[in-house]
Amino acid sequence: MKICIACEYFPPSGPGGGEISIFYQAEGLANSGQKVVVVTPEYGATGYEEEKNMKVCRFPFFKKLKTGEQCNPLFLANPIFYLYFLFQLVKICRKEGIEIIHSQTNNAILPSFLASKILGIRYIATLRDTTLLCAAGLLCLHEEDHTPPHCGLVRFVQCLWGFDRKYYPEWNLFSRLKSLLNAFFNEMDLSLKRMVLRRADAVVTVSDGLKKIYENSGVSGREMVTVYNNPPSEAEVSEAMKEDVARRYNLKGRRVILSAGKISFGKGTDVLIRSMDQVIGEIPKALFVFLGKKNPLIPFPEKLKGCYVTPGFIPYQEAQAFFALADVVVMPSLCQDSLSRVLLEGMNFSRPLVATKVAGTPEAVIDGKTGIIVERGDHASLARAIVSLLKDGERAAQMGREGKMLLESRFRVDRNVAKLLEVYGTGTAG
């Protein structure tokens, strides 16, 4: 079977940034014997790569990015980009004899659907987050597990301005009106994408929790199918790399609490920061590590300097070393994480997890077994959970082992690939 993976970004030369989950899925399909062709903008990366059964075709794009940078959404969520992406998809798919187009990111949905119609082949869409549901920041999902059944214009504007006040407090009235107009355009764009999803041959979500949110919102016209992200490759970090990271960030002799991913309110970074006092009061050697791009809206307390490090964006292998050196991996999200890759990385290194009950997280963090689930926004409960694992090494180690076993059973590559092939063949799966 010849499959086209269409996406906005694909990491060059293997995992190392961007949509790493898409890389692992494409790799899993290729290793199973399928012919995989990835179509994506090049952003200055190598235009063409080929290894085993996988080709990566990057088409020219005016915007060039450094490793770890993201493209401005305005450059991607617009009719000009969609038409350009469509042209490239049709050209490459014809040349390669593609039988199925599988979009993996939101801005690949419209071009992929139209290309499938022009070529007369099947179209599959994967949903990886909740951003297709609303252009107003989805603040409602920071508290609930579903979107309001009747949102309406007033609620939309209230949510949008609430989002702006939180993330852009310095904005004036003119900026807010500009944001409002932009949000209405984005909402029209999202409405069109949701309409396309109802006409897809199949819609895949990366967790049952995410599927439930979309089904409750009436997005798909047919039953959605959960296909988990493939787990990371077997945990391998050299002793030299661990030693180097431990030395550079003063991790030796410390109890490391790792928070990886985006530093933001939605990811609960501010909640974790508020928990630091309580944790350090009981575990003086505790050291918090915050991996991810720094956020000027979320300051770190000067009084606790020396009890946390913020390396910012770092190479993938260096990030892996932090997982290998961590005592606890924490994901205190307020937003509805589909199934954070951070959790899978932690399980891969047999680390106990502390997280909140959002979307797909309970499918990886089994409370009391592979980790501890706490209420969203409750920094005191978060601190108690972290402290309990740092004080009870045997319990923490057992949770880590249970997590590794769960990763190797529920998230197995062969199981994920088999389910995808079932979707490709029939449009349904159990």
C-alpha cells in the first residue's frame, strides 16, 4: 500500500523537534512494509530524504525556520497556502502512485481532502488536539471535559477576551478588536475544516479521551477510531551524555522533578511553580527542571533561584538525558491534552508520573499504578503527590516499572500499525 502522510512540519533526519509523533507513526508504517511518502513544507531543511520504505518530499516554502521554531499560523491557515499545498500534493501523489492520503495536522486537512477528490483516492484525517473546536482559546476546556452545547456569539467573545487578558495583558482596545476579527476569520476556517472531517473516509484520534470530546461536539459524521501515538524508541542515553547534562545543570545529588513541553498557563506551569515552596520545604534537595521555550508571562520566583533550572529549547537527545536523570515526571495540564508525548517519554524511562485528569492522560497515568492523578489547578495536591513519590522510592520505582509495562502493551507499535491498516482498508476499526 502506498500512503501519503501530509503535515505542516516533519522533523529532518529523524526525531529532533516539531511533530515527533508523526515521525514515529510514519516510521512504524514504513517498517511494516508499507510505502510511505511524507509531503510537507521545507522551511529551509533538506528538500528530499529517503530511507527504507519512507520518502520525505519537502516542497519549497518562503519561510525559513531554525530548529525548534514554529511557523506563524497566519502563513499556514489561509487560502493561498491551502492551494499551494494542494498543488504540491496532487503533483507528488500522482508521481508516487499514492493510494491513500492521511493528513496529520490541522492545516493539511483541506488540501488533503481536495487532493483525494481530484485523484479519486481515500482520505483519512488524524486529530491530535482540540484546536479544531474553537478559535477563542478553549478556556471552557480548562475547567470542563466538553465544549458548551450552545456557545453563541456572546460566549465566544467572552472566551476570546478572557484568553487575551490572560495571554496578552498589555493589549489595548484596538488590539483586542483586531484579535476579535482575526478570531472570526479563524472560526470560519475551522468550520470549513470540521465540515470536511464529516466527509472524510475515516477520522482518527490519538486517545479515547480526545475522541470523546470531539464526539460530544458532533464534529465527525461517523464513528472515530483511536490509534495511539507510537511510543519512543527504546530508551538509550549514553552515560557520557547523562554525565554532561548533570554537570552543566547541577543535577548531581538533587531530586529532579521534570516538566517538559510548552511553558504556559494551559500546561499548568504556573500551578507547578506555586507548588515549589511546599515541595522544597519537605525535600530540600528538590530541583525542578522546566524544558521548553520560556514564557515572559510566567515568571519564576527569584527567592527559589537555585531550586529550578530552565534550559529552554534543547536538542532531542539532551532532553532524553533529562528523562533518564529525573526522579518524577510531571504534567499538570489545565488544557485537554490529547495524550502528551511527555508521559510516553517518562514511561519509556520507567519514571513515575504526576498529572491531571484531562482528555487522554488517564490512559497513560493509571492513578496509583503508573502514577498519581491530581485535580487541575490544585497546587497543594500537586506538591503532596510529588513529595510522596520522592519520599517513597520503592513505590516510585514500582510505578515506573508498571508504566514501562503499560507502554509496551497498550502503546505497542505493531498494534498501532495494525489498527491504522485496518482503517486504511475498511474505514472502520474496533
